[in-house]
Amino acid sequence: MTLRLIFVRHGLSSFNKEGRIQGRNDLSTLTKEGKLQAEAAGKTISSIPIDAVYSSPLQRAAETTKIIIDQHQSKLQATYTDNLLEVDLGSWSGLTKNELRKLYPEKINIWEKEPKELSINREDGSKFFPIKELLIQAENFLKSLLKIHSNSNKNILIVAHNAIIRCLILKLINEPSKGFRRIKLNNTSISILNIDFKTWENRQVQIECLNNIAHLHPSLPEKGRNKRIILVRHGETDWNKQGRFQGQIDIPLNQNGKEQAKAASGFLKNVCIEKAFSSSLSRPRETAAIILKEHPGIEISLKDNLKEIGHGEWEGKLESEIYSDWPELLKTWKIFPERVQMPEGENIQDVSARSITGWTEICKDLKNNETALVVAHDAVNKTILCHLLGLTLSEIWMVKQGNGGITVVDLSEEKGQPDEITCLNITSHLGGIIDSTAAGAL
């Protein structure tokens, strides 16, 4: 049974606009812009059948929930739960970051670098760890949710706040190291995770998308002063559509794949792109060339280390054909991909090593605050994103990469701090918030 969890952060609030810490207090309300953002998110979500709604009771989230339900034009009723309250930041609530820096310079440094280790003193002198407590709260909510909706295929809408949604996502993906600073959530962003489960411990999670704000203007999160990489999976091929394992066989885009690349080009046309890189195979190279029609004059640097996984003897075969000759190996590939050596091909460790090398080379090639387009493949993108998210290679199936899907990574300029997954697998330009691209083999 699969639960699709659709997470939405509340709209822009008065405290957001003023640059104030909100935390758990209920003094912050939706601004006019925040209400319009909620309407836009609601219109996008209205195309999805929703079976249940859960919301934080704080008014900025509760009002966002009401607006989304109104846009859905259904008889949905929200369940308000304290397990979706925002992080408790005690006396910090209501202060600006500048005020915090003056009052608690050491504490704000911990918050920005190691938020899980931040402690705050209560009025009675005792101290608590806000993020550690929030992670416990997030797990309690998820366990209760899975218990209520076990044995069912449902779409669940969850409307809450920045920190609690991050903690919910981190708990679902096994809480990677420094995970809190690896992902970004904008106001009314939509993040979707799919869960197959028997028990909490045996859950299988897929990140379908993170921080999608394609319903807003601009449709990608604002770029800061750091380097940015736009990572795209190539458009569809006939073998994707047929479910054939293509690997390093040089299959070109089909007509739908070319249309997907054109749609990605339109989505990115107002984004400043200074450099471009591609796997040397034709399907990503053609995808990159189509995207760059809106950015004339940029040459594509080809990188062999971004080629798709070499499937060896599996290449060109349908899954049914592979199952006939390698049934146990195929089963292992689906459950424990890190244990599989492709017959006469590569293993996922090989792919990860060369992909991360290629990624690192691209990062070093960028100057100042340049933005680069990188177009590659499913397995290549997944190994890179596992590396960036702090996931192991056993967890590559957690990361979805649709044909023509767009991921944005903002690189950290501070040593020891992780790069930020600004958004992941955006496919709204291909027809909707749900990724409906080919579910074929790699």
C-alpha cells in the first residue's frame, strides 16, 4: 500500500516579511501575498484527489489550509494537531536575526551550522534542544499517520511550517547527517513523498519532488550569491517508454523527449545560465542543446564520467527478459542495489565514484556566483543526489528523477557545510505536480 504525502509550507506571514523568528508563537498572520500564494498552491493541488488533510493549528498554517481546501472545492475537513506545531524557539520568537546575533552570537552560529545541537534555556534555567525535540515530534506524527491510514492507497495533504516539515522529511529518509541544512522550503512550496510500508521500520520511501514553487512567480527559488547548478535528467527515449535497460547504448530522444526538453527550456528561459555540461551520450547532449536554445552562445562541455550506468549484458533488454536469465540478481537490484555487479558491466559504487568526480570537477569549474546547466541520466543523477542529501547508495531508489525533471542545487561556500538541495525533480512544466514521465528502466 502506498501513501502519497503532500507537504505544503504556509504562505508568507507577517513575521516572514519582517525577518522575525516565528517559532511556536501564534502572533504571525498571513500577508496578502501569503494568501495569494496559498490560492496558487491550492489551484495546483486541486488536480489531485485528496483523502485527508492535516494541519498545524497556528493561524498562519490554518489559514493556508482553509484557502487550499476552498480551492479544492471539496468537502474536505482538516484535522488540526499539535504534532505539526513549528519548532519551539522559546525567547527567540519575535526577534530578528540581527537582534539574535547581538544577544546570542555563539548560539546563532550553532543554529546556522549545527541546528540539531542548539540548546536554549527555559525561564526556569533548564535547557532544551529544539530540533532534537522536533524530530521526536515529527516521528510521533508520522507513526500515528501510518497507523490511521494503514492498508490504504491515499493522498494525504499536510500543511505546516518550515522546520517541522524538514524534520518530517528527514525522519522519512532516515535522518541523514546535517540533513536539516541540506534541503530548502519556500513559502507554499509543495514537496511530495511516496511511502510503501508494512511497518514504520520497514517503510520504503521515494522523494517525488522537493520545494516545488512552479505555481509562483518566479517559479524557482531566488538565487543567492553562491554558485548554482541546475541538474536535469535527459528527455524520454523509445527505450525509456518500452522499459528497456539502455545504460551506455546511445539511444536518441524520441519526439516526446524532445518536447520535454522544449518544455524544460521554456521553464528555464528567464534563468541566467553561464555554463553547460552534459554526459557525452546523445540523449542528454540533445536535451541540453534544446534547453540552451533560449541561452544562445553557451557551449556544452561533454563529460564521459557522467555517462549512464553500464548495464553490461542487461543493456537493450526488457525487464521480463532480464528476469528470465537473472531472476535473483534483478530482485536484488530492486531491493539492495549496492550489492549488484552488472554482468559484464558496472556496479553502483563505480557509477557513484565517477559521477561525484564529474560533479566535483564542474563545481570547481564555476567562478564567483555562476549558474551551470548539467544534463545527465537517472542513475548518475541519483548517485549525485544521494551524495548531496547524505544518503547511502543503498537508498538510491529514494530519489526520483523524471525525464526532463529539474533539480536545483546551491553550492555552499563555507567549508564543512553541505550544499543545499534547493528543489528536486520539478516536472510541473511537463503537465502537473505529479511526475508522470516514463517509469522505464535506467
